[in-house]
Amino acid sequence: MKKILALLLTCALAALLLYVVALLPPMGDADNPTNRHVVPRYLEQGEEEAGTRNIVAGVVLNYRGYDTMGEMAILSAALAGIFAVLGTGRKKVGNAFIDRSGVQFSFISRTAAVLLIPLIMLFSIYVIIYGTDSPGGGFQGGAAIGAGIMISTVAFGFNTAQNRLPHHVRMILEGTAISAFFLVGSAGAVGGGNFLTYMLPSLATQIQATFRTAMLLVLEFGIGITVGVICTSILFALLREEETYNVEHAG
Amino acid sequence: MLQTLNVVLLILLIITALTACLHRNLLVAVIMLSIFSLVMGTMWVMLRAPDLALAEVVAVGVITTTFFVATIFRTDRREE
Amino acid sequence: MWNMPVDNINYAVAMILFCIGFYTLIMRSNLIKKIIGLMVMQVSVFFFLVSVGYLTGGAAPTIIPGVAPSPMVNPLPQAMILTAIVIAVSTTALFLSLALKFYSHYGTVDMDKVKEDKR
């Protein structure tokens, strides 16, 4: 009974949404309202105002820089929530089920990890550095760093990975993004502009563009490192089992 | 040609999403979610958004899938 | 009568995916299935928003030196969906940790079995 009611509700929702979709202007039309009002200014003056050739990165870091700062704060808040629920693991090194499985870490996965992880790290640093001139950016490279560390956790064991990145090291690296945003923004405010202004009026005109590129690189690296280390911390928190682990059943 | 590719990718999207949501074995559902993110990554490239393709494949296809597998191995693995 | 422009098939599939995720979220009693349904809903909304900004015959919004600029697709939805993907990963991770804690307290991840026990 409940199933039929839920199915009817979903079908009603689908019918309503499809009806609205039929009323929208056709996709890709050149004189859609979305392509006419604000966008020509971003596309034409994006390169000289934001200093990047990748206009999406220019929008993310320059025109909507506060949104990116808030995005890093959301990641940190999610990590804080996960630590509140699952424990920080600061006291002792925990176990994980992948260390206790009957099958030893196979030769194939270890060899593949040894060959792949340096290439993954190199590629992710490349994606971070070229984020302003080609598709990529801070988050993509950072997530690839996190993926590389996850592969090393799975291939070499949880205790090995946790000894490489203990809690006090991860704690410092997780704050890199917000610190980078604060430093770059304060440099903008101190140098004569607003918060998060990259072109400072108080510098000489020749080095303003170089300074802006340097600031963008600092931000990209901060975002990349933070995203990678936060994803690693979340994986360690999900894998870690404390010794006192009771399962309470009701009867 | 591109229109046909678009329609084929859309059909693949619906098939993988349905399998991910309706299958009883949770591990199969999570792997289908990863394939869903891969097909969506191709869709992003067709919509001229390479940044989003990179972000989707690495964030949903690799990282979220690993989180899911870590959780599923510690809880029930089968059955609704 | 309801006639949909044939180009809007992207929008229609996004709405269908949204309803698939919505049904999974409300009807399946397993917590992991609910998280999967939430993920499908989020990805469908991203798909819809970026499809709205598409321009037929447009190029990716990157300026390549030495190539004449051609009309580009709308870069603003792409920038916002980039932030939204990060938020989706964060909420999924938090939801998964809550499901793990739920399992350690009740012994099962299935909401229906918990209601039977507590009766």
C-alpha cells in the first residue's frame, strides 16, 4: 500500500517536472536568456580581468572567490562532523579490516601501486599548476592526490599508511586552504585594495600581473593539498576500528 | 552522429542509475554508481565542460566509491 | 497539448533521474541505498543546470592562444557546479559516517528491522 502511494507520488512529481521542461526554451539556442545578459562580459573581459585563460577557473577564483572560500569551510566542517561521530584517532594507531584479511597483500597490487602512484602524484601536481591555463584546477588535482594516497592505503596496509601520515601532520595540512585564502586576502587588503583583490594598486605596474599569477598559484596549491588530506583523513576515519568496539543488540 | 551518441549516453545513464538504485547486492550497486559517474563524465565532455568531467570522475568515481566500499565492508553487505 | 522541443531531451532525462533518486531515497529502508539515491539526485541536478548553459556549436570556455575565439558555452553554471560537486562529496562522507555509527549502535543498517526491535 505504501509502495503504491510512493509510486504515485513519484509519477506525479515526474509529470510535473516534465511539463515544466516542455515549457523551457530549446537547449543551445543562441538567444536564450541565459546566454545574453551577463555572460558576454565574462567571456570577453575574463582573461584580462581575472588573469587566467581558463575562464571557469577565473570565475571560481576571482569573480566568485568567496564561494570557493566557503567551499573549503564546508569540507572542514564535514571533517569536523566525521571526527565528532567516529573519533579522531589521535591516541593510538587503530586496526582496519584490510590488515586482518586472510589474503595477504598480493604481489600484483603492490607492484601496480609502486608503478602507478608516482605517476598519479606527478599528474595531479601538473593539473594543479596548469589549472589557470587549461582545464583542471585546485580541486581536481587535490582529489587526485587523495586518490593516490587511498591506493597506497589499500595496497600497502592501513598501519603503514597511517605511519606515513600521522594525525599531527594531517592536522597542519588540513588548514592550508583557509590559511592561504586568509593570507592572500589580507595581502590584497593591506596592499591597497579590497579583501581578495589580486591586482594591488600599491605595487609597481610591471609586477602586478606577476603578483596576481603568484597569488593564484598559492591558492590553487592550498586548495589542492587541503582537499587531498581531508579525503585521506575521512578514509582513515571510516576504516579505523578501535579496540573497544561493542555492538549493542536489543535482545 | 553526435546526436546519436548523446541519445546512447542518456540511455546508458538511465540504465546504470536504475541498476544502482534497485539491485539488492550493495556492492553491485556501488560499482554501478561508479560506472554512472564515468558515463556522466563523458556527458560533461559532450557539454563542453572538461573541468567538471575531471572533478566528477575523480570525486564521485574514485573517492566516494572508496568511502562506500569501506562502509559496506563494515556493515551489511547484502540485502535491503 | 504538451509538445516538447526535441532538443530538451537532456532536461527530460535529468528529471527522470531525479525521480529515480527520489523514489530510492524515500522507499528503500537500507541506509546505504538512501545515500545512493541522494547521490543520483544530486548528479541529476548538476546535469540539468549545466545543460541549461549549453550553446549549440560552442566551444569549451578556455582561451587558446593562437586560435581565433569562437562562441563559447556559458561558464557560470560550470563554476557553480564545481563547488556543488565538492559539497556532494562532503555530505555523502558525513552521511556514511553516521550510517557506520548507526550500525555500531543497532547492529543493522536496515531501518525496518530497527523499528521491529524497538516495539
